Amino acid sequence: MIFLSNLVNGISLGSIYAIIALGYTMVYGIAKMLNFAHGDVIMVGAYVAFCALQYWGLPPIAALLVAMVLCTVLGITIEGLAYRPLRQATSLAVLITAIGMSYLLQNLALLIWGANPKSFPAAVMIPIPMISLFGGRLNISGVTLIAILANLVIMAVLTAFISRTKLGKAMRCVSEDRGAAELMGINVNRTISATFAIGSALAAVAGILLCSAYPTLMPTTGSMPGIKAFTAAVFGGIGSIPGAMIGGILLGVIEILGKAYISTELGDAIVFAVLIIVLLFRPTGLLGRPVREKV
Amino acid sequence: MKKIIALALALTLCLSVLAFAGAEEAITLKIAHIGPLTGAAAVYGTATSRGARIAADEINAAGGKYKVEIIDEDDTHDAETAVNAYNTAMDAGAQMIIGTTTTTPCIAVGAVAYEERVFMLTPSASSTAVTADKDNVYQVCFTDPAQGAASAEYIAEHKLATKVAVIYNNADAYSTGIYQTFSEKAPEVGLEIVSTTTFTDDTTDFSVQVADAQNKGAELVFLPIYYTPASQILITANSIGFKPVFFGVDGMDGILSIEGFDTTLAEGVMLLTPFSADAEDEKTQKFVATYKELYDEIPNQFAADAYDGVYALVAAAEKADVKDGEKAEDICDRIIAAMQEIEVTGVTGTMTWSANGEVTKTPTAVIIENGAYVGFNK
């Protein structure tokens, strides 16, 4: 029973990593860049939702929408201002810009919302009671259920969007060969902007779920989960949507079980050791497609 | 015309006599306060800053031998920033330091201050590493070993529990220090530590730690940690219906001021502290009333420690006969000698200091009831 309860906690943590990882993998898969500011867009989303609930008195659904809209605008702005001018630059330059953007967002949040931690009103955001099984020995919180459900819905919608719609098709083209896509009349900049818009809207959802499950909200709230989710995306095969989900959930389960049965001190070490081992044997991640270099 | 000049001269004479009389009275002591005014530990730094200012205002209003000027610097609870803040304060002419508020920056600043011979009195950095091998750093608060051992003794003496779980931050010197002495003392006083789990500053999920304490049947969870992770632990424990006694140390102070935190979860949380805002002595009541009036909040232990610290510094300056405009390095050794001789009665009790910088005073526990700290002993 203790094992089962740990497993549920692991899935709960993992499903939050998975939603964050979906944002990473979307942007990487299509724009071929690592958006390290993703974790911080999550933090902004959580703060916006916090303000909407605590200060503006909006209902949870409206808070979610406001957070999604603002994060989408933020994502497009970041892409337009910081990443678009670097489209032809080396990937290292883009990576460093993304890291800079991450610190910029953290410090802006510090300026706007201050440094004192806030406690996210989880019970207001997700008013779903906890489910108790086996006479209270196994508890599944409402956030866990919502997170798993949100994951499945988002994954299904994203997969359908990318394989069925015109914009989705354009995204796949840009991913495959940016130059050729441009020659075929696809507006690459607009396609990449759309990718960032979707990724950032997902970040708002992830931020709200993250802070509903773990309510401490600070300007650095997004950074560690962001890195863990990036690990999850690589673990599952970066660029692959189901991979992000599987990677996220596995990572959460490994983290919790490692802490529970090996050592709480080594929790994070175990997570990253597993990543190294997986990458040694499957360099493209669990579901990643191997790419052959043509000579 | 001559009359006017004569009048003017007479006036000037009068004024200069007055000015002379004024100058003889007060010597200004420049005391730097260094603490986290922003960042994760901002609650502590803000409290110590306010406590120090209230003490300074009172001393200035009382019009004794010394006037106090506080130079406030922010260290964001970061060692490097703290050293920069220290340098800024010294450039501004600080003669001694009330600070730094938290342990890690205090160790860093202490090392520089030791080299440069600047006297430091930390209100609340409680690790022994703060004072170790440095004759110039003194503490107003208890040391971590004292807190850990005193907590174990307190729990045993008041029969709060026999089966105890500990959750501590193993990336933090403060937390680890208290845990070590607690775990050494616990078996001696008949406490059984059934579960020991850790976390780091980056931990978001506490389910494993809390579940372990619950499954091992802990009646009391000892939390030698700061209030931010403590709030997460309280939320997690509540979500799985685990209701032991939570016992914290001074880092728990602040849990009631997290924005958005459901303070009913903190009901019944106990913490060991030498200061209780509802104490009935005149000094405490006056301090609490002033603090409430200025900041609309009940002062916590950090504010009280800084308040007492400024009084202690002024008492030591008086004993050491600090003259106007003396430099920090010239008064350091005299202040050190004076600190060991003075006895200060403040809002955190009657304090004396030993040569290694540690304070002697008596701890008491407070319990959170109806969203306020209430003395447990009454």
C-alpha cells in the first residue's frame, strides 16, 4: 500500500513534469531550439493566475484563461524580440539568449511580485475533493487527476493538430527542412511564432497545475521543475510528443521511488543518473527517432 | 549700523554656545544592518531591520551619550551579495555591524570582517560556524547546537512525544547543524527518532518525507528548517490527513506571514524561541506596541533579537568608551572586551556573552493559536 501511495505521488509529480516537457518538446521539435525560458514562463503563468484569483477575484476558469492569454502574448513577444533576430545565428547564441531570457523573466518577477513567497490558493483553483481508497490508506488528490487528464487531452489535441491541420503540416515541414519549407511558400516566422504561442499557453496550464500541487510560488519556482522537465523531454526523446509524456511520468515516478526506497538525499542524483544511463544506450531518448547522417 | 552688527555678533555668540553644548552631548554610532531585505528569506531581514530601527529611534529619543545611525544593506540571503553589502556599508562609514541576519551570508561576511577587524553582532545567524575561530563575531540568538539540544530536552521534559520524525534541509548549514545536535541529544532524553528524511532548496515535492514520518508512526515532527518549505510540509501533511505535533525552531517564525497561506494549517505548530510577543513585562509590551503601530504586524523573534542587539552594541560602546568618529578597526578589540563584561536585559531575556561569542539566556516555546504566537508555558 505504501508502494502504491508512492507510485501515485510519483505519477502526480510526473504528470506535471510531462506537461512542462510538452512545451519544451514542441518548441524543440519545430523551431530546433532549446527554450530555457520555458520554466520561467510557467512561473509567470502561475503568478498571473495567483493575481487573478487573489486580487481580481476571478473564478478559476477565467484565471486559467487570463494566464493562458498573457503567457501566449509573452511567448510571442519573447520569440519576436529575442529569438527571431537570431534565426540565422549559431545554436549556441540562441541557447545563451534563452538562458539570458530566463534570468530576465525571474528578475522581472522579483521586481513586480517581490521576493516573499506566496502560497498558491490550490483549493480555490481546483475545487475537487481528494479521493480516498482502501479506508484512507491511499489518497489521490484532485490535482493529480486533473493533471493526468490534462496531459491526455493536451497530447491528443496536439497530435491531432500537428497531423491534421494546415498549420500543423507547416510545422512539420519547418521541422524537417526550414529552407525547403520556405521555398514551398510556408511562412517560417509565422509558423515558429505559432509554435511559441502554443508552447507558452501550455506553460500557463503547467504553471497552474504545478502550483496547485506544490503551492509555494516564488520568482524561482519554475527553474528547477523546468530543468527536470527538460530532462524528461530528453529522456522520452526530445521532439516527440508521446515521448515527453512518457518521459515526464517516468521521471516523476523514478524521483519519488528513489527518494522513498533509496535515499531522500540522493533523490535528484538518481534522476539525473537514470538520464545518463538511458542516453548512453539510447542517445535519442526512449521514443526519439534516430537520425542517420548522410555522407 | 554698529548696533546691528553688535546684535548680529551677539546672536552668533549665543548660537555658537548653544551649538557647542549640543555637540558635547551625543556621539553618533554608525551601525550597519545587513540582512535579506529581498529574496527567499526577506521576512527575516525585514524584521531585523525594523527591530534595529525601533531600538535606534528609542536610543536617539532618550538622548543618552550615543546616537545611533542605522545603515541598511540588502544581502538577499546570498554570500557574495552579502560581502558586497558589507563593503558598501563600510564605505559609508559603518563602525560596527548588526548582522548578518542569516547564517550562510554571515559566515562569508564574518571571514572578511575578521580580517578587517570589524565587530559584528548577528541577531539571528545561529550556526556555530558563524562564531568559530572569529573573535569579532557575537550572537544575540542561541547557537544551532543549543537550539537542537534544547528542543530535544524541551520535547522530552514536557512529554510532547516519544516517537519523533525529523525532516531537514541537508543543503543548508543552519538546518543540518540543528539536526545533528538534536539527533545526538534525543536518545539521551528518551526520544526515539523513527524517521529522518531530507530535502534541498530545489525540492518541490515533500510527499515522500511526510509519508515516511506518518508510516513510521511519528507523534511529533521536528522541523529544523525555514518557514517556506515548512509551509509545504504542513500542506502535504494536511492533504494526507497526518496530524502530529509540528515542532520548529526560530526559522519557523514567519510562517504566519506567507501571502495566501492558509494559516489554520499552522494551528498548534510549536516553536522554540526566547521571545514571545504576548509576554507581560514592560519592555516587551512597549516594543510590541511600537512595532504594531509602525508596521501593523506583531514582531517576530528576529525583530526582537535585532532590537536587543542594537541595545547590546550601544551598551558595549559605552563600556568601551567609543569616541566620536573612531574607525571600525580601532574600536573592534575594545568592543570585544566590553561584550564579555556587559549584561543586557532586553525583550529576549537577560543576556551575557562568553569569549567565543555565544549568548546565555533561557529558551521558551510558543504555540500558534488562532493565528498568533502564544506562550506555551503559561
